[in-house]
Amino acid sequence: MARLVRIGDVARELGVSVARLRQLADSGVIPSERSPGGHRVFDPGVVRSALAELSTVEFTTARWTFPQWERTLSISGLQEDVVWRELADEVLRDRLSPEAMSTANYTFTEMLNNAIDHSAAESVYVAAWVSRVEARFEVRDEGRGALPHIQEALNLEDVYDALGELTKGKTTTDPERHTGEGIFFTSKAVDIFTLESAGLRWTVDNVRDDQAVGASDIRRGTRVHWEMDPATPRPIAEVFGAYTDDDHQFTRTRTLVRLFGFGVRFVSRSEAKRLMRGLERFEEVIVDFTGIEEVGQGFVDEVLRVWPSQHPETTVRPTGMTGPVEFMVRRGLPARRQEGT
């Protein structure tokens, strides 16, 4: 007998958004059944086969190789809102839900504006692919590169440090004109977000709630591309709400420990200082230990006692601990924090 699971479970297992699965089921592209309680259930194997067939027929090769819309534009005098209107009118209108349209508007104009204001390139390439189940966008330039530019402007040790700073939010090389929020919120608003620069690739997978850093063939300039559900019902205000206060100020962030080093062991105070650098810009910092197998006493002490004592206006909340890591983190929490956990 086939294993039938709820829509949320199959979405997590296959890395597909719930909204996208529901759209495909409603249109008959993938089969589903109803449980005795009336809930929609799926056979993950059948769904996987249907998605593979759909990918082959509809969008896998063509969507990545031949954009439905692309431009190479001179940066001099370029206005991102003008480019957006052209893209929206020629390709996106009536193909995205109102919520998806708002998200696409925000993410596309933010990423294009970054290239205009920061890349020092002569031109920028923009492209879009749209199908029934996915919308994908790309912005690419051959300028100085996002990570080398951050490294130089903030006097950091290397591009890995620059990437770490970028993931925190509020990181900008031009604080008088920019808040440093665009990349952070874009990476949270879409299904999958990827930024490539200086041979590094940072991927944020919001479907699986995961992030990764790997190698990239982009050595010069910056390439940003992202994928989203064209039928998403989630308003972008919900994305902002997770990281802002009642006055809509960006006061909360979440930083993933394993992006700030190599491997799954973090033991030194220097690693902790890199992790916490600049986080005093926030009122609340979620330190996520997901995927970490071992932490040292010095690392924990720096993150949970020393740094908070130096920045009492910022609350540090650890999460994602298991096994020995949870023991060390709980042990390192100040007594008053222990009572409240």
C-alpha cells in the first residue's frame, strides 16, 4: 500500500512549496486523495514522478537556457523602476498572483538597484523565466563584485568574512544612501535565493529552511538569481514582519553559526567574535546552531556571556541546538536566562 502523507510533509520531503503543490493538484498535474478526515494526501513517489515529467516537458531545459525576457543595459542613467515596468508589462502581467507580483517587484528592483549603485560596472544583465509553477529572475554584472567590495569597505580579513557580514542584514558599503536591507529581505522573501561573487556561492533555501556556502565560477562581478512561486498567497509584508518591530523598524535578525567557519566544530573566541561582529545594530539576535556538532566553552562564553554583557541593549537567543551542543549552550547561559527558558 502506498505511503500517503499530508501536503506539508510531501512539500518538505521534495523541496517544493506548499502553495506550488496545491496549485498543481488543483490543476490536475499531480494526483492526490482525501483522507477519512477530509485532508488532501499525496503519494510522494507519484508526486516526484509527476514533477520530473513536468520538468522535462515544460521548463527544465528551456527555462534555464532561454529566458523569456532578457536585457543587457547600460548602467549610466539606468532607473530600476523603469526596467521593472517593462518586465512586468511584457512578461509578468496576469501570470503572477498579486502577492507574487509585489514580491517580484521588491526583489527585482532591489537587486537591480544594488548593481546600479554599487557594482561600478558599465552594464548589467537582467533576465526572467516564468512557467505555471515557477518564476525565476537573474541580475548579473561584471563589476567589482559584492563580496570583495564589502571586504575592502569594512576592512575584513577575506571574502568569507564579507559573506558572513552580508548574511546578517544592515550590511552596506554606503550607509548614507542605503540601509543594507535589500539582500537580506530578498533572500527571505523568495523560495530559493543565490548570490555568487569572488568564487563563492551563498544559497538560501526557504523551502527547506536551510542555507549553504559553496564554490562558484563567478570570479568577476556578481550574479544574483532567485526562484519563487508565481501563485504564492504570502504577502511580502509577512516577510518583513518576522524581522521588524511594531514601528516597522528592522530590529531582529537570525544568524546561522555554520556560515561563519569551516566544518561543524566551533570552539574559539575568535570564531565567536566574527559571528557576533556588528550585531549590536539589532535589538534581538537569534543565533542558530542548526547543523553544529560541537562547540567549545570559549565560543559559547563569548557568544552568550561576554558579548551580551558588552551590548546589553541587544538580546541574544540561541536556537537549533541538539545533544552535546545543547548541553554546552545551556551551561553557558547566564543564570537569569536559564530561569526564563
